Amino acid sequence: MGCLYSYVYALALLGSLTTALHGLAHETHHSHKKHKVALFVFGDSLFDSGNNNYINTTTNFQANFPPYGESYFKHPTGRGSNGRLMPDFIAQFAKLPLIPALIPAYFRTDHRRFINGVNFASVGAGSLVETFSGFVIDLKTQLGYFKKVAQELKKLGDKESKTLISNAVYMFSIGNNDYTIIFSTNSSILNSYTRQEYVEMVIGNLTNVIKDIYKEGGRKFVILSVGPLGCTPFSRALKLQQTNNSGCLEELHNLAKMHNKALPKKLSNLEKTLQGFKYSYLDFFTFATNAIDNPSKYGFKETKKACCGSGPFRGLNSCGGKREQLKEYELCKDIGDYLFFDNGHPTEKFNLMCAKLLWNGDHNLVQPYNVKSFFEFV
């Protein structure tokens, strides 16, 4: 069923993109403006703007019900927050339209120009195909959709399409679910691989996708580290349940640290071996950890407990009351006081802080380039 669905999904996408291109060709031919910089978004729930609304999955991997989205959009969009996500803000800073999700119905009804970019991200997606397989659009499949878009863009003309692909920015948040799944599903995967081997597989899949996009002509990449996974409300609640002790889930936290130690080295090697390759790496782990440990410094009152959820730290996956097992949930009074909206995802307020940091922030946390420079020099 999953293969058949993906095939139909891809065919519908190609049809909608072809339709959009007919209107676009005339516009591109007569445009003498500076080249636009598109934003292509890949990854997980930190970036998904609603793709999982349109796939055959469960409510555990969706956020298309209240109170998600209510602070900004006034209705749920599928984003796992109360409002905008990091790519939304980057698109606004770059003066692009909000990035449309890779959903054919969206293109057909809204007629947005996808030359500004497309969002492929999926709640629950991992770098590994096996991570929540059958419920999400994994990174490899997201790459496949991008390749179809790149192929369709060639109908603009060889020069125009090459310029668009090379000037574009490619933004990734991936890896978080590959580690969280081990603890949320009682996986035995670490009985088959050492922790280092597992981390290398996760990063290897990511760098292979980056290299494939490079082969298509992509040159500018934005990559987030994985977050402080052991210190989310979910992980705190899980540790309390398992050990009756409070604090971060150290084993998961240490896997995140291993990932974040290895990934920058891989990116640096890519820069040395791939001509013209540039990247912006956000140490999301350190920035989020600093905010969790120093709430008032970042304008928060609560950084350990979620705004929306139930149980200890509101760490149970019940926000919205539509999930499979838990129908009761609590919602905080002032979302602006909280770093976490639900048991694993930031509020719009913290997403904005991260986006500002990415755009033109602290060189200790964003390096070697900031994202603003990727949109300015074309």
C-alpha cells in the first residue's frame, strides 16, 4: 500500500508542477530582475509545514488539529507548533512567500510559484528509511520528490533551471527521530550496532542526500544539529516513568551529543572535496540547552514543561486530544512563557529566536556562513 500510495502521490505532484510551469515560463522569459533565491526544505517535524496532512498516516504523526497553529494562523496547518517554524521565518527574512508544502492540492488551488521553493519535510521523518517506516516521508523519499521537481524545472530552459538550482538554499533538520525512536518504541537496534556505528549510518544517509543534491546543482546548504533530545518534556517524563528520577534522559542525550560531534566534521570534509559547496551549520543543541538552563535570559518562565500535553512535564503526546491513545490534555495560559509548545517541539517564539540566529547570528553557534549571505550573493 505504501509503495502504491507513493507512486500515486508522485504522479499527482508531477501533474500539478507541469501545470504551474506553463504559467511560469512566460513570467521568467520577461523577467530581467536579479535572480531569485529559492528555499528547498527537507526534514522532520521541526520543519514540516503540513505534508503529513496528505499522507496515509496516523494522528501520532500529524498536527492538523487545534490548538496547533492557533497563535499565528488562527487554525491548524499541520505545523507542530502554535505558529510559524524556522523555515517560515527564513522565507520571510528573505522576502519570499511562505514556503508551500509539497502537496499537489495546495499547488492546484493556490497557484503558488514553486520557483520560490518547496517544503518536503515530514513529521516523524528520519535520516534512516526504517525510522517510523510507513507513517512518514523519509529523507530518501523527500530527495526523490526534489529530483522530480528539478527535472520539471528544466522545462524553464537549461540556463534558467541551472541558475535556480545553484542559487537555491537547501535547509535540513533531520536525525532527531532516528535517535528518539530507540526510546519511544523500545527498539533493539543498538543490540545490532554500536552507538558509533548507528550515528555514522544516520549521518551517512544525510550526507549522501546532500551529495545527490550537489550533483543536481545545489551548492548552498543549511543544516541543524539535532536538539537536546534527552531534555525535552517527552524525555523527562519517560525518565521519571522508568526510574522515578527527574532530569534529562542521559542515554538519549549522549547519542545526540555523538551525532553533533561527528556531523560538523563531515560537513567540513564536504566543503573541502566538493567545489563550490557552502554550508551554514546551526548548533541547535547548544542554543536550546542554553535557553533551557537559563530561562529568564531568553525571556521564558518555563523551559522544562510543555505548554500543551498531559502527565509529568506535560510530556505525554496528547496535545489536541486527537492522538490514538490519549484524549485528555492541558493547555497553558500564556504560550509566550514556554520554550516547548508540546512534548518535543518549540513554540513559535523559540523558532523565531533560532531563525534570527541562523539568519545573522552568533558565529560560535552558526558557522562558517550565516543564512543571510546565501540569499544576498547571487
